[in-house]
Amino acid sequence: MAKEQVFFALADFLIPAHGKMPKFSDVCAYADVEKSLDFRIDLKEGFARAIATDPSTGAEAHLEKINKQDGEAFSAITTIAIATYYMNPRVRELIGYPGQENVQYDSKATQIYLTNGSLGHVIARGRKYRPTPGL
Amino acid sequence: MTVEILAQRNARPGRDEEVDVVIVGAGPSGSVAALHLARAGISVVVLEQGEWPDYDDYTGARPEHELVSTKLWHPNPNVRDSPNDYPVDTSTTDINPLMFAGVGGSATLYGAQWMHFLPSDFRVRSMDGVAEDWPFTYEDLLPYQLEIEREVGVSGLSGDPAFPPRGAYPFPALPMGSVGLRGALGMEKMGWHWWPGSNAIPSEKFGELNPCVRRGTCLTGCPEGAKSTTDRSHWPLALKAGARLITRARVKEVETNDQGLATGVVYIDANGRERRQRAKVVILCANGVGTPRLLLMSGGSRNPHGLANSSGMVGKRLMMHPFASVLASYEDPLDSWRGPFGQQVYSLEFYETDESRGFVRGSKWNCMPSGGPVGVSGATGSKVYVAEEGRFQDFWGANLHENVARRFGHSLIWGIVGEDLPEESNQVVLSKDLVDSDGLPAPQIVYKVNENSNRLLQFNIDRCLESVRAAGAIETLVSTPVRESGWHLIGTTVMGGDPKRSVVDQWGACHDVPNLYVMDASTFPTSGATNPTATIMAVALRNTHRMIAERRNQKVA
């Protein structure tokens, strides 16, 4: 089995189709995976070990084995899989994530806690600190 | 004129040039000292082992943010593994120390939560019979706190009944997002204290700082240049005033003469060459781990147990604020990727001692957004919400989709900072095995979370769960104590009046070496339970003003 196929088999176990959400290989190409690895070259060795052998016993058993025997490889393949998936524009659209966006606001606008009485309750409950005169 | 041009113009001192003051570290405290000393006409050189930040490297606005930041901008230097960092031996600690080397210091990766210590923090022995009182009071420090706020550009709302009356903040409080409003709702239902967050993030343009756009990536560097760090708030002014800053300069030793006075420092430059910077006064601002490490490396044959260490207290009493977090998810959307990240709301309901709770001192809570889908999945990267005995299948497959659907955009995090009482057994020592890239011994952290902290955290977690459930939480996840939480490095060169029990006096001057100063949080006798940067900068300003006023009486070599 080619390394790409090994990865997709493992990634689709980790991130299967569920409800409205697609499985990994439905939305992400291997080029996306390689791009993620270029952002995290520290993960390349572990990632390579994770897909070095065919998951002949099945994806779940293969991942279980990596998790127990080579935590670095498990961390590498899972980190790359989940990050690549949630960087995908289609996936972001499905979960309603615009990314870490720029939100404009009026710094002088009156905040709701000043008008609905909630902060007034805090003030009305009185002083919280312990004074220390003379100590 | 840009900061970069100023930095180039202010050239390295000549080989044998003696300056008035050399400062080790260009973080919050070193930057304050450099600016005010330079403005007073004192010649200042600052040595910083890291570099100027490149804001293009901050990935917050890019899709790869969650992937890159867990390595490049991880607050643990052992994970980040940058050539500018030194490694830390964490084999003997419950909590990992977090820090960053660069102009702006560890604040590069802070949440910018801006909190004063409370009056009782300075009188812990008198009021609660534990630890020590500070040599000065809340009232003594307040003028410096307010002066620093104007330099930093803090946003907030005054009138909080948890503090004595104070003046207005320089800027209006940042908008409270849905996260903050939901956090406040829970506190309101319980009848507990809460207040809109105060942050070192101006809500309007201020000098080199841009207004916050609520991108929510404060902890991994602010790509907007809105979070106040001293590379933007202080260094442009310090360079104009004549301060000189040398980056990629790793100090290996403070030198002294036969009279026991400091004569300067030896450092390793960017090319690996050993250099000497002579100075009349040396100020250490290298944080609660780096400062004692440097003193312990500086003893020489005259001081085999470290410089300024006749008390034996250098490195001891390390406090790191044991930290717990509660993630709460709600049915309705909270847009919980939006900032400000640091604190939209804080609470000091359980800050003061109540002996009926079974522990002394207390806590500060801060309500934060929970971030992007990778982080809230709990599946990888941070192990914050993953039990050691957990099965990986619990976080993958259909569970991944369901966890993300439940939490992403629908959750908040309450961070619980507990006061850490000083214990001499919690300390920074030099590692016998681990060295940095220049072959200098790495610091080793010996630290146990004590029973008082464990009880304090559990009490506060229980109360926090009551609050979030009162506001309708459908899921809660608790982590305590969070191992990757040692942001606050405090207490390792304690200040006090007795040279046999303390390292520095109330002005930061070492008892043993009167022209050697410490101006970072190493000097704090106790830790309080609030984020310490405001107090670090205020104490540094107080010390610096005193140094300027007493310059003619300063004993020098």
C-alpha cells in the first residue's frame, strides 16, 4: 500500500464521515497534508514512522499500536490530520468558523452590563477587599 | 524614524567602554528601567538573549494558526526549542515554567491580563499569619501602578469594589463578548463578584500600539500589534532617549572585584564570541528562573554558592501560581473564538482568606474564550482535558465531531489562579547534566504543588462548576493543576530587610553586592493570586525612580 493510502486509511478512521461532516479524504488532498508538514517540520520524522508500515490489522489496531509504542509518531499523525482537516475551507464553513477574525467595534459604545443593572448588583454588594491601614 | 533604524544607530559600546548601567533582559521590568534611566541621562546598555519580534511570524490571522502556534509559539521553551531559549530541566517539578526570550520578554506570549495586587497581598503575615509581609504597602505602590498603566496603555473600567478606589484607566474596557456575558451571568446568578476585564490592550490607537480587533490570539503573539508589549510601548521611546539594546546576547556571569562590587557582565554574542560589558551598576531582569540561574552561575571561587547568596536564599521560594481550568459548553452560540483572549471578565469573589474553607489565601478567576476547533477537541496538542488513562478513541472518530460540535463556538474557559505560598523546598538550581547551546548549565526546577494549593484549587473548582451550571452549562471539563501553567515565575531572590533571610532590599539592591540589582518578580516575597506583570512593572519603576534620585549616593566599583 502506498504511503498516501496508508495515511488516508488512518486519517479516515480518526476523522470519519459523521452527520453533516465529511470524512478526511473527502475534503483533504495529500498535497494539503504535505503543506501542513511543511509548517511543522518537527513532525515529519514521527509522521513518516506512523505510515511506514501497512495497517494490515486494520486502522484502529494500527493506531492503537502506535499510540502505545511510539507516542511521538501518534502525536505527529494525529496533529497533522486534525489540523489539516480544520484548515479546510469546506470544513470551516460546515462548523461555522471564519478563522480568528478581525471584529470591528466602537470603543466608546455603552456596554450592556452598564445599562441592564447587572454590574450595579456587583457594586451594591459592597466592598470586597480587606483594607490594611497601619499594618 | 523606525525602531529598527534607531536600534542600528545605537551601536554596541566600545570594547572597554564602561556604561553607567547594564541591564540583563529586555522584558517588562528591564524595559521600564531602561526607558527611565535613559531619560534621566544615564548611559544604559541592555543585553537580551532573544531577538526583536517579527510580527509577520505571528500566525493568528492565518489558517495554519492552530497548527503552527503549538510549536513555534508554545510558551514552554523545551517544546519551542528555539536557539534563543535555554532548556529547563523539568524532571523534578509538578508545573512547567513558561517563558519567552526576546525584546518584550515573556509578555510576548502573555494574555495581557492586567491586575494590581490587592492590599492584603502586601500584608500576608500580619493578616493571615503566613509567609512574610512586603517591605512596602499597596498604597506605596499605587502611584507607580497608575504611571505604568499610562505607559502601557491599559483598558479597563474603574469602580471595582474588590479594590480601593483608584483613578480611571487610560482606555475604555474592551467589549465583552458573548463569552464574557455568559461568564458574568453565572456569577450574577450566584450573587458573586465579577468585573469587566482589564487588559494591557488599548481599545484605541496609542503610540505604536494599534487598537485591538478581538482576534483572540494574544497567547501566541499579536499580529495586529495591539497587545501591549515593551517592544512597542517602551523600546521606541527608550532608543530615542539613548538606551542601547544588544540582542542575541546571552549573559553567562556577573563579574565582581575584590571589594565584592559588581564591575559588569560577561556575555556570549550572536557569533558565539565571549564579550565583556563593564558597568557601574548591573540590573538583572531575567525572570524568576533566569535571574537566580545567573546568580548561581556567577559565584566564582569567592562565592562558591552563587553571587549575592550569603543568605542561601538565591533560587529558593519559587512560586508559580498553581492553575486550574474549567471549560463549560452551552447550547447557544458564544462566538468563542473571538477575543480579547486574556480576560473578558474576572472575579475576586474568593480572593481573601476564609479559614472555614480549609486553606489560607485565595484565588482570582478569569473568563476566556475557548478558541479554535483543534484546541477544544481535546484530541491532540495540549493534554489539558485528556485523562492519562483515557482511550484515544474517546477523542477521535464520531466522538471528535460530536465534541467539536458541542464545544466549538459554544464554550468558555474559567482560569483559576491560586495564590502560591513560598516554600524553600520549591526552588531553581543548576542542572548537573543539562546545558544550553553555549554549554552553560540549564536551570532545574524543583517544585511540588503543596496541600494548601490543592485544597484551594479544589474549593474553587467546585464553586466554578456551580457558577457555570447556574448559567446553563451542558458540559464541563476540569483540569487541575494544569502542568503547562507556570507563566508566573516569582520569589527566587526574595526582598526583605534582613540580609540573613533575604537577597535584596526593598529597592532591589542585593544586600551582598550594593551595585547589583534585581528588578523582576524574583524579588516578590509572596505571589498574590493575580497576574503579576502590572506589579512587576510598577515595582521596577519604583526601584528605578529611587535609583535615579539616589544616583550620587550609589556605591560603585
